[in-house]
Amino acid sequence: MDLNAFERKVRHDGVRFVRFLYCDPGGIIRGKAVHVDKLVERMQGGIGLTVAMPAMNMLDQLQPVEGLGPVGEIRLVPDPGSYAPLPYAPSSAGMMADMVTLGRKPWDACARTFLQRMIGRAREAGVSIQAAFEPEWTLAVAREDGSFAPADRSLCFSTVGWETSVAVIDDIVAALEAQGMPVEQFYPELGHGQQELSIRHADALRAADNHVRYRDTVRAVARKHGFVASLAPKPFVDQAGNGCHIHLSAWDADGARNLMAAEGKPNELSDFGRRWIAGVLAHLPGLVALTAASCNSYRRLKPHMWSSAFTCWGFDNREAAVRIASGLWDEATPSLNMELKPSDNSNNPYLALGALIAAGLDGVEKGLDPGKPVTVDPGALGEGERTALGIRRLPESLAAALEALEHDAVLMGALGDLLGRTFLAVKRSEAKAFAAQDQAFELAQHFYKF
Ligand code: GLU
Ligand code: MG
């Protein structure tokens, strides 16, 4: 790539600082910025970062992880294809960065590298992945005492909710579009102040990049309007939780045929599709540690909350952890996709999506069977009926999910030694820190970090 031409474009955009962004294993978006005068140099050589950073938890408490101490350094090397000026920040642009060792090798603790590795695994199996993150979040106002209240008391999909938020949503949409993210749908959701604003699917890496940018954009634009946008899974305990369901479809290598859809049978899964979701269900107890990755996540994953609480799948079943959404009229086959419901904005989207791919591929490789689709609310079945159907309750806490993850050889193997150890250490430290505090502390800490 012609870096001098790239620099000219950046100057032409009026950009002074370019942020090299990453999402750490704990799910926090961080970055370092370079002045445009030094951009070419830093694109070639990266920006230095201490090896300790991936071991930081969401309270900025550094965890003891072997190999991630005060001595040692890696480089943040940006992906120029992810460049976009940040419409909400003066003279600023962002690029998603990979973590690279001083020896110029992909670094094992880099979440974005992990996703690229899983995309590579899929490619070797002749599969290309399309994905979309479907975020819900809560528009709130800050009170003088530092606490928060929902911005409205609106009803689900209601005009009253629309009126409260349409001005800020309009600015958010403009900012997303300016960064190349096409918006698909918007509506006020069930909870007070809750919004759902979704963007179009993309190839897996770009989908995760987009979601990082989305989170930054929503928070920043809401703030300009005097609101606080909370992307926490459960910012208010008496209101609906904020999911960030992951939609995924697996295509052949050219992206021409949706492998999950049964040919000539609209809204039916192929054998490939059945095996894929069987893999997801088989690994779900450990997988949720990566997709619903904060202590606050487990306040959301309760029966009858439309967020899913059990390891089952179903067609258009909004209480099932894996929902197969009915396809679009006249486009049923290309639009068929799986939706993972136990996922929220407190995850690291690269880890969440990469692990979801690893789980699906495992089901395909092993020829797993997902069993029958569940046609009722699984929470309404008796314990015995669920057991007979092979339906398990999802882990009820982050600590329990981490336990399941540690014992899941496929997911731990996919993460690799360093990333696996780092994730467990960081998340266990969060589980411990929040267990020692009360609910108010947990809600306050999660409200505005994701
Ligand atoms: N708010 C629900 C959740 O926590 C999702 C509601 C829906 O979109 O079906 O996932
Ligand atoms: Mg929703």
C-alpha cells in the first residue's frame, strides 16, 4: 500500500490524530493515537504497547498472568482497511489494530488475531462467515448525585419512546453511516430508555470491527446530546436487559451459497446447518463466558426474559439460546441465519465471534446432532421434561461459565494457551471483585464501560 497517498487522504479528511484501537480480552475498548505527522512511521512500525495490557480487568486492576508483566512490549499495527474518521470527535480517526510481537509475528494474546485465525480455520473447511451484532442499549440521564435514570418510561416499539430518542438516534445513524456502517432497523425496545439499532451484516472480521466502532459511536454521540448510553447487559435490574445477539450464516468459499439452508426447502436447515448449531449448543456453557462476559451479564440471562437461559434451539423461538429466524419473503434461503441470544455488549466481539465459529466448526467436524427444535418456552417445561430433551440451564454466574470454559478443551484449544489463561485470569478477578461488593457497585461499574 502507498502509505504516502494514505497520509494525504488522512490530511485531506482534516484528521490530526489517528487512534489505533483494540478491544482487550476483558471487553474494554482501548487505543493509542498517533499524530498525522508521524502516521506513516507508525503504520510501518506500529505503536508500542506494554505486554501487560491484556491482563487488565475492567476495574483497571492488572492481573498476574505469566508472560504479561512490566517487562516486554508488542506493537499495535493498524489495518488500513478499517480506517474511518470519527464523526463525533474533532480531527480524529480510528483504525482497528492487531497486536504484533517485536519479531513481527501475530501475538497470541491478541483477540483480533484470534478471530482471524478462526476465520482461517473456517476457510480451510471451505466456509466463509457472515455475521452481524444486534445491539440493544439504554439511553439514560445522569442525576446530580451521580446515579442514572432511564431517559424515558416508554413502551415497547412505542411512539413515545421514538419521540424521546429520535434526535439522538438520527445523529448516531449519521455517524455510523459516515464510518461505512449501513443501518438496518431502529426501534425503542421493551425496557425504559431501551433502544435497538442494528447495522448490516458483514464478513466476520469487519462485523466485529464494526461492533467496536458502533459501541464507541453510540456512547459518544449520546453524550453530546446530554444523555448517557449504557451498553451494560442489565443497567437497571427492574428493566429488560440489553442483549447483543449475534447473527451468523456460513457460506461456501465464494460466498455464493448459504450452507446452513436446506436447498429447495425454504426455512429449513441443511445437514451442515444442523451440525453447526449442534456444535454451538454442545459448547454453550463454556461459550457464554466469552459471549456474555461480565458479572452483569448473568442478571440478564434469566428464564422468561426473552434473553435465553437454556441450551436449546428453535425456529423463531425467542427463549431459545439459538434461534433460527424465519427468512425474508422471497429470499428465504440466502437470509437463513442463526441467532445466538446469550450474548451482550460486555463481550469482546472478536473473542465471542471467534469462539462461536470454533464451536460451529466442531459440530460440523464431529457430525453432531442438535436434536429436535423446541417449540415452546423452555422455561415453561418441567425440569424432567427439559432433562429428557437434553436441555440444560445456562451457567448462572460468570464464575460458573468460566468453570465450564476451562473444561471445554475445544474452546480453550482454539483460544490457545496465552489468550486462554489471560481471559480466565482477568474474568476470574472480576468475578471475585464483584462478589466482594454489593449490587449497586456492580451496576455502577458496568454502566458506562462497554
Ligand atoms: N432484550 C432481550 C434480551 O435481553 C431481547 C428481546 C428481543 O429482541 O427479543 O436479549
Ligand atoms: Mg431486541
